[in-house]
Amino acid sequence: KQQQVNSLCRLKTCSSSCVGCPTWRKCCWKVWGLCSGCAGWDSCCWRAKDIICEGLNLGCKALRAVAYAALGLAKKIVDSGRWFLDLAKAALKAAAFIVNNSRWTLKVAIGFLEGVKVTV
């Protein structure tokens, strides 16, 4: 059953991706021999985790947690049902024992009465 819970969704290894940002370049062109700066774009200022992938993993973990809780509850219900079944079996065995002993007692009593009847 745990394999079925685990197969509800798959956890993925999330990669990180580059995040670009504006930057200032010190020397874009030279004017009268001096460097002139300009705005530019750095394609990878820092790396960030894939938010969508992380969110899907979080949702998968939550789904599994709910499924494991439901599985645990179902196991407890089945175990309590087994306990009641065992209790019913024990009561049935006790009743069968009482019935069997009652038959034996009745046969002894009938035999005793037949003996008394003969002597009277």
C-alpha cells in the first residue's frame, strides 16, 4: 500500500536557473581616448531555485502526507474490526462450550432419573 501512496506523484530534483539583471559596463566605447560607460544586461547575476518545481514537490509531499494519514486510519479501523471479530469468536467458543456441557449434564440427569424410576 505504501508503494501505491508513493506512486501518487513523483518528487523531482529541482534545478536552479540563472536570473539576469541590469548592470553598468565601465567601458562600452571610447570618446577622445576615454572609456564611456553604458547600461548593459548580465544574463546570470545569481542562481535561483525553480519555484514551480519546488511548489510541485511541496504539493506532492502534502498529498502523500494526507494519503499516509488516511492509510493509517484505515489500518486502525481494520485492526479494530479484527479485534471485534476475535471477541465474537471467543464468545461463540464459550457458548459452544456451555451448550456441550449442558448436553452432558442433561444426559447425566436423564440417566439418574431413569435409575430412580426403576427403583421406585
